[in-house]
Amino acid sequence: MLPGNGRSAAWVLVMALGAGCASKGDNGASPPAASGAPEPRTQAPAAPNLRLPTSSPFLSAQDQLEIAGDCDAGNTVVLGLPDETQRTTPCTGGSFSFTVSSTTDGSTDYKVRQQAHGGPLSEARALTWVRAARAPDAPGLEGPAALLTRTSPVT
């Protein structure tokens, strides 16, 4: 027994080494397990900063769009997709990146958030990608047929 705490030297050694083993101390009690996982946060982190695309709405004719920005290292970045599903990526070195694809012209909305250690999600950064690969139809000409034909020579 160690003076003052009623625990054996074996228990103290196990605790000092951070082992979460199933062995018992001299008093028959198991030492508390060391999980190593960070405690869940109760407050949401700040919303991630978007670097790409550079504007919203973002207009392009490409089939792919990179969504990238700054986040808090160690957090998880969550991309909300138009079909209400989500993709996630770890925030590594304070940065994140997603690539989304589309071959259909139109407007698509995305939301980017971050989450720290299983806590609540941050506020969303919203962006809109307007994909327009096809040129618009040419305007039609309307009017009387007589105005559209030349009847006299140019002098």
C-alpha cells in the first residue's frame, strides 16, 4: 500500500503508464480505462472558410468543381449534397477539399460545415454551382417576309 491513498504500487504503475488493461489492483478493483479519445464538444466550431470556388454563384462549363477551404485541424468537414446526403473528409493541416461532378447544365446548391470530435455541426457556408456547358439557342427573327428579302440592288 502507498501512504495516503490506500492503493497498491501495482495500481499506481498501471495508471502511470496509461494502460487500460483488465488487471486488478491489490484491493480487487479495476483501474479506470484510458480511452485516448477527446471529449465530445458541446459548442459548434466556426464555419469553415471557402477558398474555392472563388464566388457564389460560380458559373462554369466544366464537368467537375473543386470545393476547398480552411478548417480547424483535426475536425471533420461535412459537404451537404443536393440530394440531402453528405460526404465527409478530415481537416488535415487546416485545409479540406472535395470534388463534385455533374454533366447536366443547371444550378446546384451545396453546404459546407465542420464538426469537432462528434460535437454539433458549425453554421453552414452555402455555395451554388451553375453549370452551363451548352450555348443558349440563337434568337429567332420575326417579322414580315418582305422586310427580310432584298429587292433592289445596292449602289
